[in-house]
Amino acid sequence: MGSKLTLNMVVANAIEAMEFYERVFDAKRGEVFHFPDKKGENAANIMVGNVELRLIDENASYDCYPPKKGEISSIWLQMIVDDTEAVLKRAVENGAVIVQDVSEFMGTKNAEITDPFGYTWTINQIIQEVSYEERYKFYAEQQTKN
């Protein structure tokens, strides 16, 4: 059996987070541990693209806390989609906040949101392939300007 990466994410409510990601990012539901009468014990496994996320209820007993509102998380998620505007619209309709509106940069149309659970997502749509060499040259030139 080969390697598999699962990203564990603590959220205020694993079931609500699962449903948000299903609606916005077309996440596919895996195993769900739902105990309606037990807060802090729910978990859901979902696939977003080719990455598995394990959503875990926050639980102070285990020192499991989601990102704090208004604070920048040390991680953010980045994904490539077919239509940045459509995903952005669904995200906002479901409670996400736009951090950066749609813009284009180096062949990519992108936007950035914070989801209702405190995680930041960069939503990318490839509109033109830009080679690694072209991107590297651009960034190297930016470094010499600073």
C-alpha cells in the first residue's frame, strides 16, 4: 500500500464544516462519526480534490482548538478549480468571507477566502500555462528590486 496524506483540521463543528465543504468545494464524504448529543466528539473524513481532510470538533479536554477569529492561521489551503468565480460565489453564499477578490496573475485567476471555520483558501483557475522558468525569472527579478 502506498502513502496517503490526511490533513487534520480542528473546527467548531465537524458536521457543519463537512456540509460547507461539500456545498462549496464538491467534497466527497467518507467516514462520518456523528454523535448529536455529544459536542466535541464528532469527526468527518472528506476528500477535497485528491486530499483527504479529517474534520474534528474542537474539544478543550484534548487541547484541540480551531483557528482564532481574526487571527491569521499558520496554514492555508490552495486548490485549482475549473471556475474561480463560481466557487467564490458558492463560498460567500455559504458564509465565507472574501479576503482577496478575483484577480489574475501569471496565468492564474485566483481569489482568497476565509471559511466560516477560520481556514484560508486560495482558489485558483489556470487560464494560461506559465512555465517554471518564466515564474522563477519573475520572482528572481522581484527579489533584486527589494
